[in-house]
Amino acid sequence: MAKRLIEIKKRVDNSGADFEDYLTNSFSPQVLSFLDNLSKKTDLYIFSGVIRNYFLHILENRDIDLFMDGYFDIDLFLEKYEHKKNNFGGYKIHLSDNKIDIWFLKDTWAIKEYELVFDFDLPKYIPNTSFFNFSSIIYSCREKKFYYTKHFLRFLRDKEIDLLYLPNANYSLCVINTIYYSEKYKLKVSDKLKSYIKKSVKNGLVDVEKIQISHFGRTIYSVSEIKHKIEIL
């Protein structure tokens, strides 16, 4: 089993160039130009779904999540793009039927909520603050390399969604995403995450339809469907 993780680690470490090709094939020239222009202003990092999809060999990508390590006049940069500020201090850009969410690193929820201060390279710590194990990886656009946790390697090995970092700004969305991604990509759900989800539902989910419309653009599950799917997890 340890040998298998070593092989996966080598694969991740050697995937920078192939991931760049994946981005080229997944997004429009307009999106790629946006990424290129933004990376000239600041150290730019990609995180979340697009990386998970790459390693699961999924070509479908409707959005991309970014954070920036280094302040500049982002409002001036975004003047020519359709955009708005989101509820947590980041920016949402609509471009070529894709959504781009961008954040300044020190404005991300986990950093602001817990007033985390580090003397080391902060971007490389961000994977440790992911709720899901499949999100505990980032890609440095400047270095053309991934930074990740051992939990991400185990996700690739086991194809099992697990809870990594409990604090989160949107618990209801975490429950919905667990159901959605486990069904869509045929992924297992860990016992720890199942226990968390059942507890969350018992305590009460809030604004599930509103959250789905904001995140997916439509309502996928009703409250009763969510509760039923959790019962059969």
C-alpha cells in the first residue's frame, strides 16, 4: 500500500506540464488569457474542482477557483470583465460560459476567520485548510507544480471522500457536495464524513435550495431528497 502511495506521489509531482495542457483543452482562449494576464500581476494559485477533475480524468469544467498571494489593484484589473464581489470577500467573474472565483490569499475564509498568522510560506499551507480531502491540493501557476497533503494522495488511491479540516463557512453546501460528487463520480464516503453529515442534518440544514442555485445554477436536491440520500449512504 505504501508503494502505491509513492507511485501516486511521483505522478502528481510530474504532472505540471500535463495539467497545463489539460487547462488549455478545458477552457476557452478568453479564460486562458485571463489567467495569463492575472499571473503577471501576482503569484497565482489554482485550487478546488478543476484539479480534482484533472486527476479523475474528467474533462467537464464549468468554473475555476483561484487565489492570489500579493496585493495589487484588482478592481482596476477587473474593470473590463463582468464581475461582482461574493459574500466572503472574493470576486466572481463570468467569462465565456465559465465562472472564475478569485481571492486574495489573506482574505480566504479560513485565514480571516481564525486570524491565522504564519512565518513560513503561507500558500503551501492552504491545502491543509480544505474541508474535503480531494481539495487538499493547489497548483502554482508560476512554478508549474502542485502542493498537496498526504490526504489527497490517499483520495486518489482509495477514491473515497473524507473530511479533512472541519471549520467551514458553509456546512450545508459541504453536505450537498458530498452527495453530489459521490454520486456523480462514483466515489465512496468515509465513515467520519458520514457521521458528520448525519449530525449536520440532525442539527438542521439551512437555505439548501438557495445554496444550490448559487453553487450549481439550479436546485438538484430537495430537503427530503437530501435526507433520504443521507439515510442510504
